Amino acid sequence: MESAQDRDRWLSKQLKEANDLVGLGGQALRRGQTAAGAQALAEAEAILDMAEVDSHELLKTRARVFNELGVVHQRQGRLDESKIYHKKAAGICDELIEAGDNFAANSAATHLNLSSIHLALGEVEKAQECGEKALGLLQGLSEAETEKDEDGNAARRGPDPLELGALQNLAVIYARKEQWEKANESMAGAQKLALELAAAGQKNFLAQLAQGCQQLSVIEFEHERFDDSLRWGRAAEELSEQAYEALGSNVLPVYIISQLNLISYQEKMGNFADAEDSLWKALEVAGNDPRILQRGVIFYETCRKQADPRLEEGNLPREEVDAGYEELMERVEAAGGLKAVQQKAQQGRKGA
């Protein structure tokens, strides 16, 4: 007959094997190796399913497995399955916190993932609920987990990337609900954290936030909130420039999108000279990128249809329009002609 000691020993062995697999699976996911991560996590889930008793430690591991499997399904485009796993993880997190376990950080990460899934599925109310819960947990940690300064006094702990993600996510959610003040406030908070993280050496978050600013600017532009869309379009430009300088060509697509957005915003507002500046700035940095060339042709064709007084109001007189158009078409011809540029631009959008 199996003794309690034997059961404890077997449970401890199961727990170690599962935790090792979760570690391997998580590392694989962060390296972009989704298939390898999925296999390790599935093995961990199978081991946990064989456990006869759910201890607190086993529940913690189970929550991690479910959360990571939710990420796997999200990357595979299986959002409904992803939501199921994240909801399971969130339920366990709540159970552990109610039991007095220090599991707030894990719970925050899980609810942030769940918020993103709800948003992708168009479930905005649930996305907001989960996002605000994640942010509340993170801000509670920020207040509770302080560091000591040189004099031994309590000091604010360093910026948390998860809090940045929560604020950025909520900004988009609030914008989808047309709660503009809250959207702008949340993105401003995320921007502050991104700059703090960059100053601490974590410059990869500049590109992440640039993409968030792009999302917010597009939503506000679509709702004809042009001043706000321009604000966040410029923020995306600045952040993507800093990211490009720090991280190189990997973030060049983020920079290109920022400039393309600004061209559209400035053109819509009649700021033709500013739109032209964004166009040539993008070409200077990215070279004869087909997407920029194609957008440039559209821009100049739009300008050429404007009346002279409107061009003058936009600080771009007709002779400058004609000169810019001629120079741009020389680049288009050097790139193989307009048809070739359009085809390459289309391929670039599909691959983005």
C-alpha cells in the first residue's frame, strides 16, 4: 500500500518535471520557437493531469502552464482556445491569491493576456475588465514592493514592463469605446514608462510603444480627432526613431509605418508641407522603399489636384509640388517603374 511519504515523493517528482518543462517551453516561446514550446508545455500539462492531489505549488505550476498554452494558441491564431486556457489560468490565480499566496504578478500577466484576447475577439467590455484588473494588481505591487534608497528610505521600484503593456492595451480599449480622455491618459502613462525603461537600458520597449501609439492614432484619425491622432502619430515617429537608432534595421518597419501615418494625417489636415517633410524623411532613412514610393506618388497626385490657394495655405506652392513629384518619379523609375513599385509595395504589406 502506498504511504503518504511515497505520495509526497511522487508529487514532488511530478512537480519538478512539470516546472522544468514549463521553463523550457517558456524559453522556446520567447525565442519564437512556438512548436517546441507547445510540445514542452503539453508534456507539462500531461504530467500535472496525472497528479492525484492539487497542492498550492502544483496549482501555481498549473496556472503557468495554462497561461503559456494560451500564448501558444494565440500565436497559432486559435483565439477561442487561447481564451479558454487564459481563463483557466486566471481562475487559478484568483484562487491562490484568495488563499494568501503572493501570486499578484502572475495574475496580472494572465489577466493582461486575457484582455488582449478579448480585444482581438471584439469583446471590448471583457477586455476592459481584465485590463483594469491587471493594471490594478500591478499598481498594487508597485506600492507594496518598494526598494530602498542609499539612505535606507523606501523608494519607488523600477518601471514594470507589464504595467506599460497594461496601460498601452487599455489605451486602445478606451479608444475603441470612444473614451478619448482615458485613452490619451493611459497612453501618456505608457509613454512615460517606456522612456524610463529605455533610460534603464531596455530600449526594445520603445518600438513596442511606438506600435501602440500608431494603433491609437489610427483609431482617433478614423473618428476625425485629428489633433489627437497627430499627437500620437508624432509620438510614434519619435519613439520609432529612437528605437531604430538603438536597435537597427529590425525596427525599420515600425518607423516606416509611423511616417506613412503622418503623411496621411498631415495631408488630411491640409498641412501639405509637413506631409511632404514626412515623406522625404522616410525616404532618407529607409531608401527607396516601395511602400514609401507608392505613398509618395499618391500624395503628389493629391496635391496636384488642389487649387493653388489651398496649396499655399498648406505651405507647399505648386512649383514645389511639381519639383517634388519630378524627383520622386525619378526614384520610382530607378526602382523599376510604377507598376513594379506597386507590386513590391503590395508584397511588403502582405509580409508585414
